[in-house]
Amino acid sequence: MKLIDPIVQFQAEIQQIRRDIHAHPELCYEEHRTANVITRQLQQWGIPVVTGLGGTGVLGIINNGSSTRAIGLRADMDALPMQEINSFAHRSQHEGKMHACGHDGHTAMLLGAAHYLAQHRNFDGTVYLIFQPAEEGGGGASAMINDGLFEKYPMEAVFGMHNWPGIPAGSFGVTPGPMMASSNEFYVTVKGKGAHAAQPHKGIDPIMIAIQIAQSWQTIVSRNASPLESVVLSVTQIHAGSATNVIPDDVQLVGTVRAFSNEMIDLVEQRMRAIATHTAAAFDAEIDFEFRRNYPPLINHPVETAFAAEVLRSVVGNERVNAQTEPTMGAEDFAFMLQAKPGCYVFIGNGEGDHRDAGHGLGPCNLHNPSYDFNDDLLPIGATYWVRLAETYLKKATDAAI
């Protein structure tokens, strides 16, 4: 593993920042303290800063040389509305809020890279350090784009990174094409006619209709989608009734749909609506149908992915880079940035949880788990990757283009 010595020597300071952010988690679009910590550090290192992009987003700008070429490196900042059960010293100080996805570590790795890049500037062009708010359901990437991120600060490509428990610490996973799925929600109300449970013939039972709809929806995955496509349709909530002897007026079905292509989501939405509408009509009921498209699928661009994989190999060695990582049905709003710009998103292994300090919870060190904690051993590894990515992309030689 070829880590950059000054970054390794700076690990203690970056770890202190990471643990401070972990102790003070902020939810989407509330990252005011986190943004101030980032801004203060960047300014101390002589890096110009733009604040307020996408609400609470921060952009650091490092220039060198005369080239107009530019690259974007992105880290997310927000926490989750979860109660942390860890008891180590840097546990969350805010009840009901927790950095359970490692965004504190993502921020710290990019700050570590920023510190080195500002001191050495071994590149020709501009490195944009994108600290994004509201990844956890708030669409902060889209908000920054809508605020002019790519128009005001043109960059040729943008890159992202997320820690991944289960991958050995210091190893990386990446793949060209679909890396993460789209995230979509549905809210469907079956409107029947209430009645006494002893006289069901006098009503239109929305519960039985909802059951038929929920079961029929699964045929979309098994009979409408190609067997080669990955689709997950999950009914996660059914709300109905308030008494044991009353058939209610309506039932609500709530859940999510995930897939790796917009075309498949179009198909699923169309079939869900048709099945719900016609099933309800067969029983003289009506439907209110709402389908919310939250995050699109995250699609890595092939050229940039091959480039990122080569940089990773130069840092951690070929044996630690899986360039055909299995995609996940989880979602990530960096997908919006990859719709707007070429780029690549990689997983950095967070290990199995052995790194956690005494006082961690009894649960596994999985993402979105109350026992989670970011692995600080990754800080110099991730920061080195960011630096080598920027330096290689913006080589001083005239043939630097990829």
C-alpha cells in the first residue's frame, strides 16, 4: 500500500475532526455546524470557500498552474435520525441523531486530501472539493446542481466515495455501469365502503382488495420484468381499521421500488397503477395512486471508472481492488451528479467492525445501524486516493486527458 507520508502523519488531526463531527450529527439541510467546521479548516489552509450551495453545502477551490481543466471530489455531510447506542467518548451528543452511515468519515477523508493538495499543488488545473448536504433522503446533490454547482464551477468529471462494511478495510470495490439502484416510493389508497364486520355484504371491503393488489404486484417482478433485470418491489406498510368489528372505509399501501434503469421503473410504475386501478374497479372500489421518484440509479461512466480503478491499484495494489463489484439495491443521490457529469463512485472497505473503540453497541457495524462507527484507519487511505486521483487527472503534462 503506497500511502502519502504527510497524510499519514496528519491522521491524528483528521481523526479528531472526524470524531468531533460524529459527536455533533446534523440531519439533512441542518448541517450548519458541520459546514462551519469544514469552512474554518479550509480557510485555515488557504483554500477559498463558497458556502450555501444547495442550502448548507460547501465548496472548496484549489487552483494551480494555467490549465482550465477541473475535477470535482464529493463527500456527504449529513447524519441520520437514529438513536446511537454506542457509549465511547465521541458518541452522538444529540438524542435521536447519529452518524450511522459514515458521512463524518467521508468529510474527514476529503479534508485530509484538501490539506495535502493545498500544501503541495502537484497538478495543473482546479480541484473542486464538494461537501454536500442532505444525502439521506434530501436530494442534496440535486439541490447543489440546481444552485449552479456545475454551471458556476465547470468541471470535466466528478468522483464520489462511500465506506462499505463487509469489504476488508483498505480494499476497494467499483464497477462500470449500474453501481446502485434507483429509490422510489409509492402511496396507494384503496377507497371502499365501511360496514359492520357482521354485515360485510353491505360494504366494499378495502382490506381484501388491498391484499389482492399487493399479491398481484409481485407478478410485475416475476412476469413483466426480464429475468435478467434486478427489480425489488416491497410493500412495507399497510394501514387500515381501528376496531375488530368494523370493516374500514379505506386501506393505505406504502412501500418502495428499486431498479437499475429508468426504463424498468417506467414499466413498474405503469403496471402497478394498472393492476391497482383495475383490481379495485372489479370490486367497485377506487384508487388514489402516488408514485414518487426519489433518486435515479447510480451509473458509473466506463472511462472514468477504468481511470479510478487504475488510480486505486496504484495506491493499494491490484489485489485490493475489485473492479467488478456486485451492485447494490441501495440508493445514493450522487446519481444526480453522474447524470450531469461523467464520473465514478467507489466503495472503500470499512471492515467488519473490529476497529470500534470499547463501548460500542452489541450490534454489527453495518450502515444505518445504531452500533456503527467509521473506521479511522481509512482516513489516510481515502485521502491518498483523492489526492492521487486529482493529481493524475490534472497532470502537468499536456497529454493528461483521459
